[in-house]
Amino acid sequence: MSENMNRAIIAGGTKPKPDMINQDAVVIKQLSAICEYIAVADGIGSSYKSEIASRIVCAGLFDELIGEEIETKDKIDQIDWLQKFGCLPVILNRESVKISEEGDSLNVAGALATTLICALDTDNETIISYVGNGAILHLRGNFNRIPDNHIVFKAPWNVSNLLNPHSVWENGNNALYKFISPSAKRQEYAPSVIKMTKDNELYGDIIILCTDGLYSKDQEVIGEDDDRKVWIQQENKLADLYKTIDKFLKKPETEMNNESLQNCLEGFLERAEVEDDCTLAVIISPQAVKYQKNGPK
């Protein structure tokens, strides 16, 4: 990679639903010399000022983590994710008080609610914590080394969703039972945490964090035919995203960097037909790039 062969290529973007305020947010920043911070959040549509909440939690969690001076793997292992997520309702509550003081007290109840997915990416591990829904898609770096068949990109065999949505079926709809808000209780903001060891020997890893405007398991359409076979409708936007990543990976190695990936994702979002705010971040490990260019070690 042209910028730093030992660092992941990372980029992200967001697209609002037509003629609406974007309630999603995405933040990608360097947390320390060994760690990148990636976060996406989806302000809950029924919640007042949720577009503010999503931005606040993405930035607020970064501020909480940067105070830890994370310069070693041991420091990352020592992060108390429950405590860090517990700071976010406090931060949102301060914003809620500000809204009330500005004379908008009628809308304070139920305001500023959002989901959050956060990843800390290091050379050997990716640690992900989340509250709510959306998806954490893990692709092997060889996901596109399959027969040239457009159907394959609709459901690659070597992609897995690591996010189990914090939602329940309620009155004919999916309802979140975990989210972040000014009044969120411990059981509502307590995150699920995933630690993934990277494949730095063979194929490498590609991780996609996204809000439910792109994909979420709790919004899949499932049906059964006359032969009792169950069919799951695949999300066409995901197929286009996989093709976009495939196209990026076929660029000359000198052109493979954060800015180039950003341009590819912006093109994907421009093409995407969205019915909800659509936000994503993509992390491509150095080994995934090396495999695409040279094969396994």
C-alpha cells in the first residue's frame, strides 16, 4: 500500500434517505500509534433530535477512549466497555438539558436515542463493541476468488455477520431493547463485545460496519415455497458493495489507500437506492491486500 504497508486501509461514508435529515453518523480517527477508531451510529427515527445523538456518541466514545492513552495491547485488553458505554447516556443527558433550556422541553422525553457500533483496529486484532442493530460483516480476503458468476456476490460463501441484533418482535415490528439515550439504564446501554484475531498468514480480513439502512439481520425478508423450502431475500445493496470492494482490490497497489477506498465507497453510496439513512465503514487488512496481489505468504 502506498501510504503505510503495515496499516489497514479504512474509509466510510453516509447517505440520507431522500429529502430527510441524516440521522446516521460515522467517525474514523486514529486513536493511538497502534490503534484506529471506527464508529457508526444510527439515530432512532422515532426519537427527537436523534441526528444529534448519533454524532455525539461517535465522538464521545472516542474522547472517553483517548483518555486511556492506549499505546499497548494490554491497554486495549483492559478497556472496561461497560463503563465506557455508561458514560454516553451522561453525555447525552447534558445535551438533553441544553435542549430543555432552549425552550424545547416538550420534546425532551424520549429524545436523543441512538445505536452505536465501534471498532478498534490494530495490527493483529479488531475489537468491536455494539448496542442496537445494523451489521458487522466479516469477509475473508479471498471472498472474490470464486468462479466468475454474478450470483455469487449476492451471498458470498465466506462472509459472516458477527452482529446479533438487540431487537425483539413487538406488535408486528422489530423493537430495539438495547440503545443509548439520556435515560438509558445499564441493561439498555450494556454493549456486546467481540474480539477477532486477524488472519495475517493467508487471506487477510475485510470488515464492514453498517447501519440498518444498508443491512440488518432483523430486517431480512423470509418466505417458504410450496416444497417447504425457506428462502431469504438478499440485499441488493450488499451485492453492489461486494463488487465495489472487489473493484478496489483490483487496482494497482500504488493506488490502494484510504482516499481511493473513500472514493469507491462514495460512488457506491451515490448509486445506492436507499429507503433509510445508509452508513458504513470498511476496514481492509494489509494481508487481504497482499493476498490479492501475491497470494498467501
